[in-house]
Amino acid sequence: MAPRGGFSNRLGFIAAAAGSAVGLGNIWGFPFEVGQGGGGIFVLIYLFFCFTLCLPVMLTEVAIGRRTNKNAVGAFTALGYKRWNFIGKLGVLSGVLILSFYNLIAGWSFGYIFEMATANFNISEGFNSFTSDLLKVGSYALIFMLMTSLVVSKGISGGIEKIAKILMPTLILMILGVVIYSLTLPHSMEGLKFYLLPDLSEIKFSTIYNAMGQAFFSLSLGMGALITYGSYVGKNENLVSSVTFITLADVGIAVLAGLMIFPLVGFLTEGSMSGVNSGPELIFVTLPKIFGTIGGVTGAIVGTFFFILLCFAALTSTVSLMEVPVSYTVDEWGISRKKAVVISAIVVFLVGIPSMLGHGFSCFFTEFAQFGDSEKPLNFLGVIMGIANDTFLPLGGFLIMIFASHIWKKENLDQEIMMGAPKYESSLLRKYMHLSTSYIIPIVLFSIFVTTVINTFF
Ligand code: PHE
């Protein structure tokens, strides 16, 4: 066991890291981003980014974490490059920003457990009044934050691991069930076509940018969450196979979530697919309607169970998001884990309030800003997603890659990855890692970043 506590075994790390990756990003975020990004073309670009850019970033993050046994900030100092620990600090900031809105959506999912349990399938029509009911939504978000805090304060192997191991497989089975059901509905094929057949004319710059942001967000990259989790992994673990498994699991579940949602949209819109680009409300509007068509008690049971599992998937992600600021403050400021949790929870909750107000309650935060090629004004949550998910995470990924290949040097990275993965030495992946960490990934990320800044502001 690593000195600061570690995962009890390999499965523990994989389950926790996959638990971090699989969450609202897959089931809530991916379908609506696909809807807004024009369908199949977004999926294609997203898949391409996950395997060519994100997998090497993930391997690098976990390797840095394991080598140093430190949090996202301390890791850079421990390698002897204190000046580079600003990358970790950027990660802590991203973690706080992401958790601030993530916790809100998790709160909605939590609230939906009760709506489904009381067979209130009409919530689809009343979704706006649901999200603008501040007392309700605020309390759900608060409860969710308390649950996250409780798990994180228990420490790494006590809390995170146990939850992840049981619930992930159940969630997959449940989604599979809904996929099968949705494919039997009329007009489901129109939905499937929208989802799976890329339409090149739909491609916009924002499609590429959002697909990249979504890939980083969904795989929990670019903010040191996986440096932090990597710090709890034993030296004899095979990082290459773990990281490959985590990527496949995460991408697989996102793809499944799309297979679940788009046939449903096809059915609900009788094939016209109108409203598919409606944004963050997509699953909260389509799913209850479908559970409603199952009807009565069965629909209520399926719906309730679905949102319970979604909440657990969200919880294993919120836990990893909070672990970043918490392990940073525990290690670097020398405060107790409990205190660190309380401080982080309060800060995150406060930062999340404008996102909460920006769903109908306050006009100012609901129509907060308009950028680039977007057609309608973004609410506060949309702006934070643009900054944190689509900008800070890829920027963090870029900096981590520059650091690992040019400052820390790729020989050291190599050596760390090779520990526990002897076959890596002569593998094709190693050759690709050399090329991609030093040149391909930094150049691609940097050009997308610069073009976006120009597109947005000029
Ligand atoms: N990957 C998580 C999800 O898809 C969200 C997340 C992002 C978690 C960044 C940790 C770090 O829901």
C-alpha cells in the first residue's frame, strides 16, 4: 500500500478511475452535445479525439501521479519543477468550476428519483418550472454536495472504491435494457440515423472544439483528477492496460447512452428530430416521457431505478472532482481531510449558485452571454462549461503533455509506464506516445485553442 493510502488492488483503481470517468458526462452531456453538434459527425470527431489525443494524456497523468505519489499540484514540485505546479493549480480551479455546475445537474437527477417514484412523468412539460424552483433545486444540490463530502472525507479506499465496484455494472445493464426498448419504438430508426450517420455539412468549428472538450471532460482529463488517482496506484500495476480499459469503458457507455436517447427522440418527434439540439435538458425531458410510455407502476419503478443509478454514476465522478482540491489542500496546506472537505464544499457550492439561478430564476444568469457561432445566448452554466470543459481541460492537457515530454522528459515517462507493463517497451503504442506527447497532441490542442479564442472574441 502506498504511504498515503492506496487502492486495495488493481480492480480498485480501475473501478474508481472508471467511476470518475463514467458519469453525467456520458449520460447527460454526451447526448446533448451530439444533438447540438449535428449528430453523427460529432460522434466521429469525438471518438477520434478520445483514442488519438486523450488516451496518451490519460496514460501520462496516471504515470505522473504514480511516480510522485502526490496531488495534482504537489506532483510537479515532487518531480523537481516547482515552477510548473501552476498546471496543477489550473486543475484545482477547473475542478472547482466543473463541480459547481456538475453538482447542480446531479441535484436535478437526485430530484428526479422522487418525481419518477411518484410517477410524475409530466415533469417533461414542467421541466422549466422544476429548474427554476430554487428551494427545491437548491436543496437537492445541497444534499448531493453533502453526499459527495461524506464519501471524500472517508478517504480513498474506504469510500470511493466500494461504491464504484457494485454500481457500474448495474448501470450498464440498465442502459442496455432501455436501449433495447427504445429500438422497438416507431421512428427509432430516424433517431439512429441522426446519431450514427455523419453529415459532413453539419461541421462547424464549434463542433470540433466541443467534441474535444467533451472528450476531455468525459475522460476526466486535463485537471489532475487522474494524477491524483494515479498517486494511489501500486508500482506493479499495468498502467497501459488499465488506461485502455478505462477509455473503452467510458467511450462505450457514452455510445450506449446515445443509442438509448436518439431512438427515443426519433420516436417522440415522429422522426423529425426537432428539438434534439435543445441542450442540457435533453435527457431530463426525453427519459421521463419514455418511462411514461412504459406506463404505470412499471414505468415508475424503471424510472426511479434509472435515476438512482445515474446519481451513483454522478457521485463517483463528483467524488473524484472534489478529491482534486481536497488532496491538494491536505498535502500542501497541511490541514485535515475533514477540514479540506468542508472548505471545498462551501466554495464549490457558492460558485455554483449563479448556475443554479441561470435556469429561469434569474433572467440575468439565464441569458448570460453570447459567443462565436452559437445561435442563442448561453446561460451561466453554459458559459462555465465553455470555460472549464472546453477551454481549461484541453489547455491543462496541452500543458501536461509539454511538461511530460519536454521538461520532465519522455525517457522518464517511459520508464514509469514500463513499470508493471513490460510489453510496452517494444509496442506500437510506445512509438505513438513518443510522437504524440512531444508534437502531435500539443500542436493539435494548441491550434484548436488559438482558433477558438480568435473565433470567440474577434
Ligand atoms: N468524467 C466525468 C463525467 O463524465 C466528469 C469529470 C470531469 C470528473 C473531470 C472528474 C474530472 O461525468
